[in-house]
Amino acid sequence: MSPLWFILALSTTIISALVNILDSHFMSRRMPGTRAYILICGIFILPASVIMLILFPPPAGIGPGPIWAVIISAILMSGASVLILQAMKNVDVARVAPLTATSPAFVAVLATVFLGEDLGLRQWLGIGAVVAGAAVISFRWDAAGGAGINRKALFMLLGVAILAAVSSVINKYGLAYMSFWTYAGIDFLVASILILAFCLRREVLGSIRAMVNRRQAINLTVLNQGIATTATIMAFWTIQLGPVSLASTVFNSKPLLVFAASAAISRIAPGFMIVEKLSPRSMAIKAAGTAAVVGGLAAIFI
């Protein structure tokens, strides 16, 4: 692969990890609720999507199939994003990221069933490593080294991964008919319409007006959403420039970045976001689970 592709893929991953950290901070420390945060994001991406579609309209004669593919994909990912943000209110972001990063494993299974792709032994072993790593991370490790399964977090975040996997398979079809700019514009437009339909409520607006340091919180949220929008566009660009399997592998190294960043932030700024207090033994086990997820993904796609 070209140096440009690698730099673009790695930059996308780093930016996405930053967005996850900031999402966790806003959801757990600044926002009155999930709908308030999502509404602010939706208001930002609506005009952005309109501008993108004016500059990069769908190709003439494209037909309804690819357009519907983008719409369905956007609906699935919007639902997945809501579940992720809800999880970040109560769960350490270093646990959320690895569980949602199991999505490429499900992509491999779906590609085998629906696209006729063959998987070798190494790929299936990689899927096993991803599932095992996700199970380890989903355990609720406490400061004394004890553990208990967090079933709600496990099933909710694995559900997110499945939604993202189905969306990725649909994206493969849609991106063959339009540029990544057009695709992103339609995706953002559908997402913003859904957000306004479900979150534009009097009580939600009231909770935003009652926020402490409202102007600062809204400005920072808009900045974070701008970063997230940039990362999404860069991800589509990366996929167009090179193999989607390699892009997925690079993107899903994000859990290691999130894990390292959350560990550092917990020492530098303990109140910045929710971070679980772990014993050294529990920290090592959690790190091993994160590494198993990323290693399994690499085995699947490389």
C-alpha cells in the first residue's frame, strides 16, 4: 500500500480514538442525557450534509438501489451510535471500544454467508480470539481483582458490533456507485433527520437550557462532532483508496489507543471521565483482552 493510504488510515484511527474519549467525557460529565447530546450533534451535521450534497450530488442515472443502501446503512449506524453513547454514560470507554471493535469479525461471517467469501483456519481462529477477548473485557474487574460478568454491557455492545457489521456489508454495495463525499453526505443527512425526529422535544431543549456552562459545553460538543465528521469522511476515503479488509484492520487498532489514553487520563485528570479502578492484575488481564481483540482482527484480515 502507498504511504498516503497508510498515513490516512492511521490518522483516521487516531482521530476516532480521540472522539471516543471526548464522547465519554461529554456523556458522563457534561450532558444532561443522551438525547441532548445527540440533538446538538444532529443540528451540526444537517447543514454540513446539505453543503456536501450540493457540492457532490449523486451521479445521474444511479437508480434507487444504491440510495436505499445508504439510507438503510445510516439508520443502522444511527441506532448503533445511540447504544454506544448510552453505554458511555456508565461504562469505562476502554471497555466500550474493544467490544464495538468486534464488528469486523461479524463482517467476515456475513461475507462468507452472503458474498460467498471463503475463510481459512487462521481467519476462524481470529474470530475465536475476538470473541474470547470481548468476553474478558466484559467482565467487571474491581480494584481487589474480583470479577463479575456485565451482561448488559456485553450484549448491548455486541449488538452494536453486529449492526455495524451489517452496515459495512451494505456500504460495500453503495460505495461502488458514488464517491465517498456523496455517500457521506447522504449518510449524514439521514442521520440528522432521524436525530431531529426523535430528539427534538421540549423536555430535551429544556434540559439543554438548564445545563451548567451551557455555551462552553455546546461549543465543545460541536467541535467534537466536527472532528467525528472529518474522521468519517477520511474513513470512506481510505476504503476507496485500498482494500477494505486492511482498512478495517487499521481502524480496529483503536481499542489499544483508547485503552492507553484512558489509563493515562485516569492519572492526569481523574475526574475527566468514567474510568474503572483496577488492580495491577486486573489491568493486565484487561490489556490482554484488548490485545486479543486486535490480534484476532489482524488474523482475520491480514
